[in-house]
Amino acid sequence: MSLIGGIDTYAFNKRFRTEESPAGRSVFFLGANGRTNELELAKSIIKEHQVLTVKEIYVGRSTSTVEFEEFPGKEFNTVMFADLDDLEEDEDPNLPF
């Protein structure tokens, strides 16, 4: 998923590459990638291919996290998600849409 607009935690909390917030952007859960314990936790509460609404993205040096409207206060590794807008119709025939 794109990190653009997320809060850059190493740049005095300025937004990453733009001042526009990523809030409201739609992404979907890949059900893959990330550290094993992070992925297992995410899989226990998010369905594979579930579409979620970004509340905020936190961009770090070696890892970035995302918070969703559907799960306030919980942060997930961004590598486990993909932007819905970037998905081509024929990219993954297993998606439910």
C-alpha cells in the first residue's frame, strides 16, 4: 500500500511526500507478508481480502503501520495491505469483487 500522506515519525511528524492525509482511502487485507506474530494477530481479526478504511498511516524508517476506522487504536504493518484503487480487475481472480 502507498505510504504517501502518512505521518513521517522521523521528520517531526510531517506528512510523507504530501500534506494530504490518507484518511478515508480504501485498502484490502492480503493475508500475507509481515512478521509472523503480526500476521497471525491480523488474521485473527481481519478476513482475507476484507476492504478497510484508512484512519492514519505512520511511516517509520524500517517499518510502517496503519490504523483503520474499523479497528481504532490498533496498528498493523502496512506490508499486509494493498491499495484498492491500484488493483487491476484481472490481477487477482480470488478477490470477492
